[in-house]
Amino acid sequence: MLAGWLIAPAILLAIGTGDATGVGATRVVEGPVVLHGSISDQWGGHTFGYLVQGETGVFWSARLHDSDGATPTPIVGQHPASGSSLRRHVTTISRDEPRLKGWNPPQMVRSPDGHLHVFVGVDRRTDNPNVGSGRVRYFRSERPEDISSLVDRSDLLPPTPPFEDYHLRMNAGISRDGSRVALVILAVSPTGAFSFNTPVLLVGEREGRDFVFRPPVQYAEPMGLFYPQVAATDSGIVVVGQVWDEKVEKTSSARLLHIDWDGTLVHREDFPADGPGQHFVYDMRPATADTWDRLILYATAAPDAHVTATHEFWQYDVPSRQLRLLRSLEVPYGMSNAGKWLPASDNYSVFVNNPSMGRILIWEGDILGGGEVLRREMPTVDVLRLGYEATSYLFAPNPLQGSVYSPEAIAFAADSFNANRQDGASGPNSLLMWRLRLEAPVAATR
């Protein structure tokens, strides 16, 4: 394991209001660590996790880079925390599949007992070249906090009828007590028996070490290529994803769907989209690790005019089904893009994003309130200085996938382009990881 690095002096810019007398103390305490040096693109990394933090280390998922672009092999791996006896390891997930077309990057959740539950989609060729035959495979780690050996439990997923196949843009969330998991996915029909991209929910209930899944249920009408984020709360399942408004040209937005545990839609709300541009929700996580009734959602509004953009932070109160905007920060258009919000205390949090495909930015302060926010550039997280060509996505462990969250050492990772990557290729990339220690300023006045 690489030793932790001390950061060089950061570049600071205040974008909020008031005079700060303290200096943000967020530090890089480990990294960059190369989790893997030859993976394929982590598509959808702005909404999917690919990173789970446990008690003993960090667990990650990806696909191996395949130079001929045929069928990138899904892999999962682990990296130990400081002082842990966990060993670094990479596990290959493969099995014989008829008419194999490709694999999706695995999605993982961690149950409170430390077991890792891995869902991976396999796409198979059909007689219709425009429609694949999608299936989901389910694996569980043989031991807690150890991804080096997996048990295939795909038999615990129900048959697909009345749904025929799946479009594999899927995600999963686990309840705080680990008793239930919610897997959301899109169903497709090669025969046209139902509408393309029908949103489907599969609920798994814990039996022994595994989740046993109920039959899939449709929870909403078809709505295009829906990239879901999932919160499995006591008051139901909250799903947020991207939608396109066909009535307004070049306008895209986000939609929140709240479903009860029986699969019935109980609330639906679209985020505002005031004209052409991208209005997406890129992150959803609990307000605190102990408070799952309030979800914080990060969105970006990037108008087609490409002049200014906004980082938006919303709150969804799950029991009351109320969505409200907490704060909007206007920034130059080039500083928008996806990111992850990481809470440190009631009035201090950190937001990490990569607006320029290389320069990772750290925003810190009273982000959800009205206080000052500092933007910082840290050389140790600048992938261009490290010899990489760009970074595509950032992802960070989320309690909604069962991650153990600690501001003392919270990981985040970047899917970074290797110097030998060719134009138009899907890799090779390196999966780089850092750990941050989130600490509020010593003192501040407003």
C-alpha cells in the first residue's frame, strides 16, 4: 500500500458570502493508489458507485480492458485500510453464457455483517441486432469483508416473466439494517410484448447470508434510458434518474420516484428544467450516516448557452415526500459537471468534482447553508500532473450501498485515461483512489 501523501498548498477561491477566519482542513491522507492499471471505461460513473467502503478496506468493481473490444471481463477487487490485515486482491467474474455479447460493470452493496453482494449484467445476442437478451447474475462474497472468493447465488433471482429481458442500466440500494435490497432495472421485449425500457423493481429479502428476490414488478411507465440511483429507506424506495423532455428540444432533466415496498408508486416529481440544457441529479446520499429519512441530492444545471452553470443541493424528506432546494451555487460553465457531496458535520461538508476531465476540485464549507464555500485545487489529485491524459468520472462510497462512512478517511476514485490510450478506444484506463480526511475549520465567522 502506498504511503499517505501530504498535500501541497491548495489554491483557494471563496465563492460564498461572509469572511472566513478558519481555513478548511480537508486533507488527502492516502493516494493516489492504483487499484487497477488496465480497465475499460466505467460508463455511468456519474451515478453508479463502483466503490464500497467497509471496516477493513475499500472494495471496487470494473471491467478489464479488452484491446479488441469484444467482451470486457467484469472484475471486483479490494484494497486494505491502514493497519488492516486485508490483502489486495482482484477477482475475475466469468461463467459460460450462450451467445455472449458483453458484460456490464458489476454493482455492489455491503450488508452490515460485512458480506459483499455483487450484481452483474450479461448481454446476449438475439436475432434482432437492436435488442440484446439481458440477464442479471448475483454473487455473494464467501467471507465478510473479503471479495477474493465469490459464491454464485444467481438462482435466488426470480425468472423474468412477465418481463422477457433486461436493459442493463441497473443499480441497487440496501436498507440500513441490511434486511432488504432494492434492485432497479429496465425491462425490454424482443417480441414487442410490452414497451421498450419498462422500469422494473426487484426486492430481495435477507435469508441467511443471501438475498432471496421476489418476482419483478413494474413501478412506472417507460421513460427512455433511465440511469437510476436508489435509496432503500424505511418509508420506501426512492429512485432518481435522468429523463428527456420530448416536448422541449435539447432539454433533459431528472425525475424522482418514491415507491413503497410492495412496488406501488406513491410520489413522483420532476426537477425543474428551465430551457435547453442538462439538468441532472448526479448524487444521492443520506444527510448523515444515521439519518436516512432525509436524502441530499446533488444536481447540476448546465444551459446550452454554455455561459454559467449551477451546482444545486436538494433535500428530499422521505416520510413527508417533500423536495426542496437547499442551495444553488453559480459557477462558470466549465466548472460544472458531476460530483459527490460528502458530509463532515452539521454545517460543514465537502463536494468533489472533475469539471475539466483532469483537474479535480474540492469545494468545502457550509455548502447546504448560507456560509462561505472555498474551492481548492490539490496537486495530488491532478491526474494530468500524474501522467494521465484525463479523468472521466468520480465516485465515492455511499451509505445507501452499505458503505461504512467515516469523515476521518473517506475514499473517492477516478476513472483515468492512460497515456497509451488511443482516440476512440474504451481504455486502457487506471482506477485511481485517494482518501480524504474531512475536518471543519478551527473557527469561522459570518
